[in-house]
Amino acid sequence: MERQIQQTQDGSRTIYVPQMDEHYHSVKGALAESRHIFIEMGLKHSNAPAPRVLEIGFGTGLNAFLTLLHANEQQQHIHYTTLELYPLSLEMVQQMDYPTLICPKQSEAFYAMHQCAWNQPIEISPYYIIEKMQVDFTTYDFKGLFDVIYFDAFAPEKQPEMWSQTLFNTLFEHTAAGGILTTYCAKGVVRRMLQAAGYIVERLPGPVNGKREILRATKPTL
């Protein structure tokens, strides 16, 4: 599959897939989108003292990197599980150059995440363990519970098999009580599937200059 690197409006880069006519991030700002949807609206709203984070779609590693920075800054232990069937090449990851833009001091940790072994937990820092699973989300056999879920698959019209009631039901079963799922997609059909799975769903403002709304779904505590 062909992939092209493009710059977004906030100066950060994303990847464009011509065959799908789809970007990995918002062209309005890759960094701004990830920070707002997954860190500000997701991770920071978790009450878990040591959050177990699940990411659907490792992609460029941007969400994972921002979560690592949060873990180190807050001295909060995070176990990060991410599912990705088609990993990027190291050469393409280097061209994204996220550490230079975001946190040069953590450049080594960023590349360690990309170069570490798959399908096993790896400690990147004293506060952050990553477990990269090279698997197909639609057939993955989930284990355990998660406190925060970043649902960052390609858009429903581009990859409809990733957005099904069955899969959202599975995610709900593996969400801890009070756990949170956030996604950039605020389509009514997605909101209704999340509600049918059992989540309480909120429409929230999207990132500045980006999507108008995003969704946050919370599993009831009772």
C-alpha cells in the first residue's frame, strides 16, 4: 500500500493513503487532534491510578508518544496496548520527525517504541510499558480490562469492518467500570452503536480549527 507524508496545518506531519483517499490524522493538525481527543478528552478524564490504555491503530505512534510523555510528566504508571496490522517502516517514522516538534529530549524513547519487539510488553520508561500487537482488530481475542480506549481506526466509510456493533460490544465487555473510549468520529450511527453496547456517550467539542464534534463514551460504574 502506497503511503505519502504530508504536512498538516499545525506544522506536524501525517500520512496519506492514495488508494483509500484517507489520512492518518486531520489535515487541520495531526498533533492538535491527537492531544485534544485522546489525551485531553480521554486519558486525563480517567480516574484510574495506573491506567491500562488500549489503542486501536498504532499508526505513526503519535498517540503512544503523547501518552508516554504524560506518563513521565505525571509520574503515572501506564500500560499501553496497541493493535496494528500494518506497521510503518522505520524510515517513514523517522521522516515524520515527531520528537523534534514535540519533545526532543524524548527522541530516543519515541524510536524505542517503534523498534521494540512486537507481541510482548516492553518497558520504555519507569512509568510506561508498551505492548504492540501485530493483529487484526476485527479478529483479536481480547484479554483483561482497559481504563482508556483510543478508537483511532480509519473512517467508517473507508474501513467499515472496523466499525460494527459486534466490535463495540466486545470493547464494552473489556472496558473497566468507569472506563472511557474516545474517538474522532461523531457520526450518529457510531454514537448509537456505542450506546447500544452500553456506554454513556457524550458529544464534545472537537480540536480548535478541526472537527466540530468528537465522542467520549463511558462505561457506567454500576
